[in-house]
Amino acid sequence: MFHDFELKGVSKDGEALTLEFVIPWGQVWNPVVLEYQIIVELSGCRDLLCEFFVFKDYEANKSKPLALQETEKRITNDPQTLAKLGLEVQSYTYTTPDIYVLHCNSSKEIAGGELTFTVTDYQIFNDNGEPLTLGKLKQWASQWWDSIQEMWDEQKK
């Protein structure tokens, strides 16, 4: 379900982790909402770590294909740094009992990264602070993928 979720904000207070995402699904709504934001509040977050890869000398090498550019591995657990990386969640993995890894790419000078954290419970809110259910998110995800399928079908004609 997580795909192209842009991480815009990160805060941590004790074992409470808050992630703010811009999701792409609003692009298919009427009226269109380009920057629809959701807030995910996670509890039981004892561990938070992000391993990411920065392109070396990005400006000098940006004309090279991405696969040929050298990277440097960096690690952070600082929420402010995480929020500035421009990470976009592409997928996730879950390992019992409570470990999540968000697999990310970036539209900035970051080749990619993984955000790993523990969580025991969650709540999801819309940009007005109103609770969102997983059912609603799944509905939006289905609409998004259906619109992509329609676009592909139109291109085949």
C-alpha cells in the first residue's frame, strides 16, 4: 500500500514516533488534491534508525546514469535530519514481533535508504487531524491503481 509516500515530517517523543506523509492518491480525486497529507502516530517506538546513501559529488556527476554514480553510506536517528532527506516510501517489510522497515528512494541527492523502527500500535489521521481507517486508505489505494490501469489501457489503444 505504501508507494511514493513522501516523508515530510518526523518527530519523536519518548516511544512516540510521528511520521507525516504526502500521498499521491489525491491526484485522482475530484477536485484534485496534489499535496494530500496524512499523519501516522506510532507508539512503542524504542528504536529508530535510517541508513541512507548519498551520491558523492552529486553536482559534478549528475549527468552520469544513477547506477554509475558513487554513493556514501550514512546513518542517522535524528528526526530533523530524516525529514530533510526527501525520502519516498516505495515498500515496507515487517518482521515479528514489532520491527518495520520502510524502503525508500529520493528525489533529492539521496540514492535511497531504509528507515527501521519498532512499533506496537498506530493511529492514522488526515490533514485535518481526523482519524483515518485502514479500510479508507485501501479504498484510496485501489482508486489510485485503478486510475493507473486506465491510463495504461488508454495508451495501448
